[in-house]
Amino acid sequence: MTDPRDRDPYFSEERTDSQPHPAPPPQRPPQYPQGYDPNLPPLQPQSPYPPLPQPSRARQDIPSAHVVRPPKRTPKSGWRKALYMGSGKLINPGESPAERRQRELIGRVNQPLRGCFKIAMLSLKGGVGKTTITTTLGATFASLRGDRVIAVDANPDRGTLSQKIPIETTATIRHLLRDADKITRYSDVRAYTSQGASRLEILASEQDPAVSEAFSERDYLRAVSLLEHYYNIVLTDCGTGLMHSAMKGVLDLADALVVVSSGSVDGATSASATIDWLEAHGYGDLVKRSIVVINSVRPKAGSVDLDKLAAHFAARARTVCRIPFDPHLEEGAEIELDRLEPDTRLALLELAAAMADAFPSKA
Ligand SMILES: Nc1ncnc2c1ncn2[C@@H]1O[C@H](COP(=O)(O)OP(=O)(O)OP(=O)(O)O)[C@@H](O)[C@H]1O
Ligand SMILES: [Mg+2]
């Protein structure tokens, strides 16, 4: 057989990685110090190459971020963009403070997440926006992050979560649990969920109230232990009330809570009562990791001082976020992030960034 080097002018024994190793020293036959013994195991040939550099040495490299000046970012809107475009891209006034803020928030939303982060939305009072916040927060995460985000309807009384995105399947959490043994891949779970334009997936609840009443803590634990293999963020839309059958499971698994309050006095009183109940039932640590959302379900705050309300909750929870009244959310139908007012989108970005600050990013 001919040597390939004789045939192929491009044949080379040199390695093609960016750090070529020195040419190997000439091969010598293995040395047997005590003379050759055919019963001994064969000697391991020594590598002709020096050991590869270890990571500690690689750290001596000059990081490109230290020596390459970052390019000045171009403005995306307003007079800055007009000036930039009008000058034929010769004058670049840079980003506006609002654009910088938005970029900083998106960076926080995108921070790395190890494992599966579980967020539960709850409130003692109905109609304050739990389902709306579950969908919009989930959609904000899903649209900005590359990983998978799912919202689960754990509402015992005919939850409305599945009405917030275009429905792709009539399957519910009950069907998923029934077929759990057959689920081995993401595409298997996907058959039970609906996905919106934001990439947020939704797992619907049982629509027959008689059946959903029987949805137990054990069912919830089984569903989440299945989902956590395939999703990085699981949001749970809880029903009103803290005593329903799956609630203990929801709270025991949650990494963080969103306690939703409306901007009215009775809404805030209920949110405070929710926090009292959680603290009295051993969930004080979870409360400290929770975010209170003051959601304006009405266009005007009336005589309620929202700043005072926010200060009240700030003393009890990790952070307080405010979601403004939004005509698109008021429709109570399918939610598309593109149709929200800029202020609402910014508020959701702030909520998602505050939530992402609690992600465990290290092992
Ligand atoms: N930020 C908002 N701006 C305008 N309207 C809103 C906003 N948030 C919620 N709404 C309105 O309030 C209604 C109730 O919201 P949602 O269904 O999210 O509340 P909920 O707490 O999940 O209710 P339930 O306890 O019945 O499950 C929505 O259908 C919508 O009309
Ligand atoms: Mg709801």
C-alpha cells in the first residue's frame, strides 16, 4: 500500500487546531529495564506530545473585552435615530437612557438558569390578574430566553389560562398524568400543550369543574416532576384561595411566588392577608423570595395612593412591581405582547428581570 503522503499534496501530519503542537520526537522502541518478559503486560506507549495547556494557564490570555473597545451602539428610536439616519450614519449620538435601561433588563432576564425554576402566582382574591400575569410574565421570559417556558393551570374552578393563547390541543393536565408513563421525550409532552407566538406553552386544566375539584396535591407533584425534565421555567396559575387540594404541592415546590394585588384597597387587603397566611403556615422564607405585583385592572387608581401601597408591600416581600392598566389586557382574550402598550411591556420586563435575579445560576 502506498503512503498517503506520496499521493496527496495536502496531506499533513500537523494538527489543524489553532494551537499547533510541536512536531513529535522520533519514535523509539519501548524500553524494558529488566529485559523482555513475554508474560508482562505491554507497556503503554508514551504520548509524543507535551500535555495540553490547563485552564489555569489559559487565564493568562488577554481577554478580548479588555483590549477591544466596544463599538458605540446605535440608537433604535426617537430623535437620536432620526439624527443618526439623517446624517447618513455619520453622527451617532448613541443609545438613549431608556434604550440602555431596556438592554440592561433584557440582559438580566437572560441570565443563566440551572435546572428548573418554579414560580407560583397566587392571591386570595379573584379577578386581580393572576392568569394575566402568569401569561404575560411567561410570554416575556419565553420571547427573550432561548430555553423552554411553560405555564400550568392549577385553578380548581375552570381556569382561563388556556384562553390566553391560541389553542392547539384540547388535552389537559389530566391527560398528561394519565399518559405519563409513555412520555420520554420533549415532543411527547408537546402534544399536550398549546404554544403562543411568544413560544410560551400552556398546559390547560380540566374544564369540567366536577373533575378538576379532584385535582390533588399528588397530581400536581407528579405533573411538575415530569415537566421539570423538559422545561426551564414552570409558572403555575393558582386558583383563588389557599386551601384548595393542590395548593400545598404548589407552595412546597415553588422557588418563588408572585402575590398579585389589584390597585384597590380590598385587593391590597387580600394580598396582605395572603402574605399573613403564608407566614403563619411556614412559608415565611418563600415570602421573602416573592414579588408582589400591583396590577391595575382599572384605568384609574382613584383615591388609592399606589406609592404607599408599594411601600407597604416592599417591607414584606423581596420586590414590588407595578403593571399598568392596558387596554389589550382588559379584553380578557388571547394576549399578544406586540399589542401591549410600551409602558406595560417595560413593566413586564422589569418584573421578569426582578424574578430572574433569583435564579440559581451556579451549581
Ligand atoms: N393590567 C391590566 N390592565 C387591564 N385589564 C386587566 C389587567 N389585568 C387584568 N385585567 C382584567 O382583569 C380581568 C381578570 O384578570 P385575570 O383573569 O387575570 O384575573 P385572575 O386573578 O386570574 O381571576 P380568577 O381569580 O377568576 O382566576 C381580565 O380579564 C382583564 O379584563
Ligand atoms: Mg385566573
